[in-house]
Amino acid sequence: KPGMCVQVESWLTGRIREVLPPEPEPPSVFLLQTHVAGTYYHDLGTQARAFAFWDELALVREPHNLYDAQAIVVQSPEGEKIGYIPREKNALLAARIDKGERLAAYLAHRYHREGQPEQFVIRIYSQKS
């Protein structure tokens, strides 16, 4: 189930790592993995801590964006803007969404660098029916 994550301790090193659940079931088709751009401008504060691995995030077209006509917003399950699909990767995805194809994004990784907002890596799937 999306959002589940298990922590396990390595018997060899004693380190704790997170084991992710399996990827979404077919008929989902993996398209790409990318970071979420612009998180600096859309800091979610404490809400970002609630995101779990494989949580489904919404992809919403923003065709009237002044800076990129092919912009795709990445939104939290509550509908808050997290950031954007990077400009260099959004053209094919925007065309798919514009044709009515349903795309789903899942949180695959998150990391934080000193002095910067939390960063997110997502995996995008086509939801074929």
C-alpha cells in the first residue's frame, strides 16, 4: 500500500535503513524518475514531514504558467503545491496529460541539505486502464 515503509536493522553493520513496499501494480507503466523542482518556493514546513514513501502525489497541468507553458505542478495529497516537474522533463508528460492520460506520481526518496528546504524524488507512472 502506498505510504507504508518498514525500518530494518542490518545484522552486519547495525545501520537502520528503510525498506520500501513494492511498486504500484500493473496496469501502471513506469515513465520516469525525477526530482521536484522549485521546492524552495513552496516550503511546506511541518507538513512535509508527514509524507511517506510511495505516497501518491497529484500532477496538475498549469498551461497558463508565465514561465513555462508546459508546466506541471506536483501537489500534496491535500492539494498544496510542492513544486514542479523540471522544465527539461515536462514536455512529454504535459502532452500525455493534455491528451487525457492519467499520470500518477509516488514519493520515492526525500533528502535534506543544510540550509535548503527538503527535496523530493518522485517516480511517475501512466495509469493505463
